[in-house]
Amino acid sequence: MSPHVLYVTAAYAITAVVLAGLIGWILIDQRARKRELAELEAAGVRRRSDKTGAGKP
């Protein structure tokens, strides 16, 4: 084997760990945003893009 195998393996491992961490962070943040949105909608706050509003011109 090449003398650089350890370096290459470590680089791939670090990259995999960083990518997994970023994906995990995104998924956790997505859950938090969905929870916040559900709380706002339960409180009566509606989105501006919601076209089901009552009689708005």
C-alpha cells in the first residue's frame, strides 16, 4: 500500500463526519422551524401567501 493511505483515509473520514454533522444540523433545524410555524399558526398568525383569508381584496 501507498505511504499516503492513512492521510487519504483520514481525509475521507473527516469529510464524512463533517457532512453527516451538517445533514444532522439541517434536519434538527427543520424540525424546529416546523414546530415554530405550527405554534404561530395555532396562535392565529397566518402567512401572507395564504389565499384563504376572509374577504381580503
